[in-house]
Amino acid sequence: MKQTHQPNYSRRLTQILHILKKHHITKGLTPLKLRLILEDLGPTFVKIGQLMSTRQDLFSQAYCDELSTLRSHVQPLDFPTIEQQLIKTYGHSWHSIFPYFHTTPIGSASIAQVHQATLQDGRNVVVKIQRPYIYDQIKDDITLLKKACRILHIQNFISHVVDIHMVLDEFWNTAEDEMNFLKEAEYTKTFHDLNSPMIQTPYIVDAYTTETILVMEYIDGISIDQCLLDQQQRKEIAKNLAHNFLKQVIEDGFFHADLHPGNIKLRYSDIVYLDFGMMGILRKEDRELLKTSLIAVTQEDIQKLADCLLMLGKHSVHIDYMHFYNDIDSLLHRYIHNDLKDIPLADLLQDLFHVAYTHHIRLPKGISILARSIITMESTLNLLDPTLNLLTLLKQYVKDYILQHHDIQKEINKQGKKVLSSLQHSIDLPIHLSQLLSLLSKGRAKINLEITDSYAPLSTIDHMINKLTVGIISTGLLLASSILCTTQMNPKLFGIPALGCIGYLIAVCLGLWLVYTVIKNHRRK
């Protein structure tokens, strides 16, 4: 059950408007200005910025890089406030559940803070406690920010950047999931089932876990960036981490989206992942397109890579396909002369996302989260083994995966059907050619032609034909009116037949309009 509160909308809206005006939002929005605004607006907006930094298909790389510097650590709550949350969940007997509860938090973020505790049976656990009223506060802030955007007409000034209302709606959906700790517990268990024993996870204490409090095993290990290992051990750990991450993405379609060093610990010989609040989920078809995209990059297949990007994403505006394919071509040529082991996968993905952003192609949420996850993972792997290249491992992993999951008999049957179908069509080909020639000889053949990427040229031709038509009509009216003027037709106007006079007037008006449009178009050029 969500906690309720009495929001002070007018006070908070005034505060939001004051901060936006302080940063002169109507004069433009730079990456630095956006980050400073979010920091001034408070912890919930810092969370918005962190989530926005994962959407490189919505924001340019400059915005994502700037927003990724936002830190989630905030001033911890005092223990009496935390105790009130424990009492609301467990009652005043919460002491009997946690005989020992460390009052000083071991971590504090925008949504929750974490304390170490001990259960009655002696197990060491951590208790992740949601900040009071944070659900309502974030919901209210999103509503008020939308109102502030309308009042200041912010969308008019940043329409070239992103649809701010769409981003806010998407953020709320993501934040709503993240604030449900039962979902995080479910994610932790699912990940454990898919990756154990290669990777370990904290066990969840279901009896004491609710939507707002998560109780799980305390991992008494060492962060991988702090451990003292020899070079060979570090390389082995890096390789295991990389292979596991690729398995999560390619095979499971369910991956940890925030594998920075602080979320990876070593406990004896085990690798343990922490914090499953943010997970990436990929549909099967998206995973297949990702594999095809990788093959296209290694084969320098521009057409295949472009098609995969278009199939992965959605776009609400017309795409200049010629320009789009040229951008893909330029992207591949930047990497074509490099050895695969010298290409950072994160850089390649960022360039692909930049192309998508430029052409207003919106990629699925899982794909955009994956890009930011890979950047984080490459940074983590670099701490352990700077010589390891994720793209090289990915290429080999995809090859091995395809071979392992390739049904040879099924593929033979599939290709056999294609060959049989081709033979049948080749037998019918002379008949179809004969029918086509017969239709052509009788003048009955029709061709449906669609010219791709020709909206602008066709529009220009359409305007030219319209002007030509007006010119012909004007000329016809002048000739017809002149012929009428040689007659004695009644009634008359200014001594000439009225019909001829009207024809002259219409022809002159059409001629003047035609001259005006020609001059106007010339000035535009």
C-alpha cells in the first residue's frame, strides 16, 4: 500500500519555476545547464537525469555524457525517520525481527538508504528502506514539471532535443518499477536462476520483504577495484565477467544494467553481483537483430546494418533514406581500417546511437539501456584487464552461440524448400514472360512505380505543373476574351462584351498571382 501525503502543489511549482527561470531556460538548454537544473531541483530529478543518460536515442551523446556524471548519493535520513518506516511495516516489535540494527547507513540514494542488521537466527542482512513519501513526491514532481513546461513553453525551445513529455512519462514508468522492491526481489531471484553458479547473488529474505523494504543477505566480500590480485587472476575475472555479461544479453535477454565496480564483489572464489534495481530486458527479436547487426559490422554490410537499425527502432517523421545510408556508410568507414580488437564496443554503439538520434529513430528501451550498460561494463573490465576487448569476445561468442544452437537438419529443409520454390518459379518464367509480351503488344500492361525518398522532388514537380496549368488557363482566357471582344455580344461593359471583360480580369489576376509566386520562390533561394 502506497503511503499518502498532502502535497503543496503551489509551493513546489513556484520552486520549480524559480529554478528554471534562474537558469534562463527560455534562452536554450545546454547539457551543463540541464545537469545543474536537475541538481538544483533535488534528488528525484537527479534520478530523472540518471535515467535520461541511458537514452542515447533520445538525447545526443553530449547530453548523455553530462547527465551520466550525476551522483545519486544524497544526505542520509536520521534514524528516527527510518525507525518510523520500520514501525509502519513491522509494527513496534521490529526489534524482535532485527535484534541488531546499525543506525548508521552504509549507503544513501535518492529513493532508499541501506542499513546493516542481524536477524534472530544470526544471519547478517542488509535492509534497504524506501524514503518516506518518495513515491508520491516523484509522482507530484513529474506532474508539476509538466505544468512548468507548459507555463514556460519549454517544449518550443528544446523541440530539437527531445519530446520532454514523452521522456517524463517514460521516466515515471521506470521509476515506478524501481520503487517496488518486490519487483527488485523477483529480478534478483530470476537472475540467480539464470546465472548460478557462475555468478552469485544475495539471497532474499522473503518473510520480511515488502514493496518499500527489501531484506537480503549481507555480502561480506571485497569490491573488485579494491582487491589485491595478481595479473593472471585479474585477467581471469575480467574474462569471466565479460562472458557472463554476453550470456545475459545474447542468451537470456535479461541483463544487469549497472555493473560498476561497486556492484561486483569477490567472496572467496565467487563473483557476487549486487543491486538489481535496474535490469535490462530484450525481446527475442531484438536479440536476433543485435546479432545480425554485429555480423553486418564485421562484414562491412551497410545495407544489413541500416536495415537492422530501422527494424529495431521507431520513427514518427519521414526518414531521408539516402542520407541515412550515407551516415551508416561513414560510420563503418571510421572503423573499417581498424583491427576489431582496437575498436571499443561502447564507441561503436555511441556512434550508432548518434545516427539514430540524428534521424529521429527511437530505439527500444532495452537497447538504449544496453548501450549505457556496455559503457559501464567496458570501464569495469578495463580496471581488471586493459587488453581485453569486448567486441572481439562478442564476435566469437555470437559465432559459438549460432553453431551451438544451429539446427542443421532444419536449415537443410529450409534451404531445400527455397531451392524447390526457385525451380518452380523458373519453370513458370517463360509463361510469365509470354503473358507480359502479349499485354505489352496490346497496350494493356501497367507499371506501378514508387520512387523512394522522392517526396521533396515530387512536391516540386507538383508545384511546377500547377503553375503551368494556371499559365495555360490564363492564356486560354486571354485568347477567348479577345475573340469575344470582336463580336457584338450583349450585355456590354466599357464598350466591350461583359463576358470578354470578365475573362480579361480573371486572366490578369491569374497572371499577377503567377508572377508573385515566381518572385517569392526566387527570393527564398
